[in-house]
Amino acid sequence: MKALLIEWEPNTGKRAGGINPKDPNLRCHGWQNMGVIPAIELRVIEDDRDMSHYENIQGVTVLIGKDIINEAIEDNFPSKIKIDDELLYSEHIKSMRGKLDISKLPDDKNERLKLLKSKHGIKGIREIKPHKV
């Protein structure tokens, strides 16, 4: 199994090395991180192309082997935290009034939801981990 970890510019869509994001044999499967500069994505190679073409290209890392690819996924693509059930979430937050100091919660939405779920056990929040190969 082979993959490419690619730096790219979200404003233009340009990928390092001129990699074509519409190449049908380079599958992304949602592995993108636009929270870093430059943005990065991981694309699994689904054909038997010559990998030497991608070596020594700035902004492109060749990944070979399932374990190496999964490690890159863990290291570069954080879990997404979202409110899965708005009613359950809001009612549970309301029930915590007086017990929960809102002013001490992080400003970043993902960090705040993560803390509310892990430390305070607020219901209706779901963590979505990136799937692996």
C-alpha cells in the first residue's frame, strides 16, 4: 500500500509537485487538514505508478506500507468534534448551570466541545476520528 502526504494551497487548490487532485487513482478519503499552513492531505495511490517521480519533491512525502500510512493519518489529521444531537446537548448544558463556568471554557469550538465531552460528560457531542487504511 502506498500514499502521498501532499501540501496544498486551499485558496488556489494547487498541490505541491503539480499533483492533480482529480487523478482517479489518488484517493483522498477525507484526509485533509486545513488547520495548518500549508494545508495537507493524504492520498492513497490505487495504481502501480512509478513512485520515483514523487521523491525529492518539496511538499510531497511518499508513504509506503499500511502502518506508515496509518501513523501519518494519526499524526496529521485530528479528530473532529461535533454536536451530534442539538436537543440533548443544549438541555444537558442548561441542566449544568451553576456547575459549569462557561467563562473558563476554551474559545476554540473543537477544544471546547472536546473538554465538555471528556471532562464534563456533556451528552450529544460526538468525536469523529479519521478512518485508517
